[in-house]
Amino acid sequence: MRYTAPLVCLLFWGCGPRQSPTVISTPRPQPSSTPFPVSGELSGAKTVLSDGKGNRLLELTGLRAALAPGATEATLEGTRAVLYKVGKPVLTIIAKNVRVEANSHKLTAEGSVSAQTTDGRTVRCDTLIWRPETNQVDGKGKVAFLAGSNFALYGSRFTADTLLQTLKILP
């Protein structure tokens, strides 16, 4: 019994003087005053953009994709783009380069552009621009519109709907 009181004191208060615990604080990193430059390159890229309702709007497949520092658009090389209407494919575009703007999703295809509908109507040009808010395509440079084996129209510019059903070609 003689050792009971000292053991109880050791259990409750420990040996030696009491020290307060040391708090280690890590400083928070400060955000940079300007966004850091992001650039990148991706091979065999495939991207799908959807509308707010879950329907596909645009599907892009490219051999190589590039994103420049501070870019608001991406560029794909060796590209195949498929435009959708109410979630169904309506127009397939093949071009050397395709740029897509991040906010508006406006697509610009350049270099030996060929656009074909699911029923075979085809338009070829040097540059094609698709604006999703109007569902309209505009093209310029050596325009050729082909429908079937016996019908062709040629010009320097065109405007059409994405189905290439309503088309206006300028000389």
C-alpha cells in the first residue's frame, strides 16, 4: 500500500513538468496574380460536348490536340467532327484542323474541309464555321455542293442549315 499513492500520482499527472502541445501550422499558398500558363498536347484525342439537357452536341476525334497558354479554344489536327441535332448525328466534318471555342462551342474547320449528312449530301470548301446557337454552317473558298451522282453546285461561299437541306451558294 505504501506505493499506491505515488503510482496514482504518476498515472494522473505523469512524470516531469507538463508541456503544452506544439501546434504545427502550414502556411496557405497564395494564389498567383495571373493564371499560370497551361499548355498541352494530346494524341488520339476524342471529345464530346453536350447541351444542358444531356444530348450530344458535338463529337470531335483528332490525331493531335493542342491547348495554348490562356487559351479559350482548342485546336485539333487531322480531325473528324460529328454534329448532333437532338442527340442524333446529322453532319460529319473532316478537315486538317478544327478549332472549338470554349464558351460558345463555335467550330471552325480549315484545310480541305468535307462535310457530309447522314443521307449523303456533301459540301466541300476551304473553311467551314458552325454556330451551334443558330445550327447553321457557313463556308468559303472553292465551295462544291454535291447531292447524288448527277447534281453539283459550285461557288466561293455558302450558308446552310446543319442538314444541308436549305442552302445558299454565292458565286
